[in-house]
Amino acid sequence: MATVTIPPSVPSPAEDCELLRKAFAGWGTNEDLIIQILAHRNSAQRKLIRQTYADLFEEDILKELDKELSNDFERVVLLWTMDPAERDAFLANEATKRLSASNWVLMEIACTRSSHDLFMARQAYHARYKRSVEEDVSYHTTGDFRKLLVPLLSSFRYEGEEVNMTVAKSEAKILHEKILEKAYNHEELIRILTTRSKAQLNATLNYYNNEFGNVINKVCASSPSPQKMKSITT
């Protein structure tokens, strides 16, 4: 998508919708026409197309795409058409169905989105799947992963830049103690990683590095499941 260009003259949303309707009609789906339209519009334009399509035909274009397309092509087109929150919800739902040691989509969403973005993704998950992402993650995961991931997905962190260095020093020592004990599911360790603002957490991790002489994710490399900690602390 990074190489896709938007044409200098873009048809109106209504014109795009009429062409998409034609692409869906008949025995075969005109995939080239779908790509020509949806892959050459920016996110704001695709949002207008979705709204206009619903107004004109009383149908959600995502449902139409779901009916008309299949396999990887369907997945790509759906991801193109969704807004960012819906995309995160879709990817999170996929991830709950095939969690494995190499699948960190959920962890990436939980750790890299702003509090507002994560809240919007959870709302989109509610609307699309009629249940919560926390519910699905709790059902499909066990042990330490569940204890860490559910509060990460549920958190609404403060987004400001204020830092309390007294707290940072105290909590760096707690992290050091629990990591030495390999107590990765300890409630205090989980509390620190899942509730502190990113600025506060960065201060804690920087103090950890300076005080104990090691970057925390390197210390965690000897963990039985090091990637969980590494993905949060990098």
C-alpha cells in the first residue's frame, strides 16, 4: 500500500459506489475494478465510500466484500477498506484463533497503540463480534500470557509526559527483584507494565538499565518465554 498512488482526479463517492456495485453483480466478481477503486483511495476517501454505499444500497460494503471475495484477496481488500480501529479488531480476532509462539499481533496492538486507539479498537471488536476482545483472549490463552495480555488490552494509560522519578526508582527495583526470581506472572510486575504511562515506564526502564547495568529485555533473554517481556519493554 505504501507504493499505491491516489489519482489526481478522484470520482465522487457515489460514482465509486456505483462501480463497486457493478463489480459485485453477475456470476463473477470484477476483482480488478475493486482494486482499481479501493486500493487507490486514501483512508478518508474509503470511509466516505463506505458511508455512501450504505446510504445508497442499505448494505455494509464490508459484508458485500465478504460475500464476493475469498482467501487472501478478501483479507487484503477488507483490511484496505476498514478504518484503523476496525482493522485492529479484525487482526486481534484472527490472532485469538491461532495463538502460537510466533504470533504477537495481540501483543503488538496492546503495546503500540495509544489509550484512545486501543479503546476504539475494543469498541470496534464489540460491534463486529458481539463480545469483547478480553473475553476471547481469556478463552483462548492460558497461564502467564493470559495474566499479562488481558490487562494490557484493558488498560487506559495516561498519555502525558509527566514522570515521577521516586516511583521509577522504586518500581525498577521491584522489576529487578521479580526478574531475578523469574516471577514473570507476579502481580506487581504485571501492575507496573500494564498501568503506568509510557513516559513513566520508560523512566523506570532507563533507571533499571543505569542502576543494574543491563537493558531489561536482555536480562529477560534467559526467560522460559522471553518474547513476552521483550515485546513490552522495547
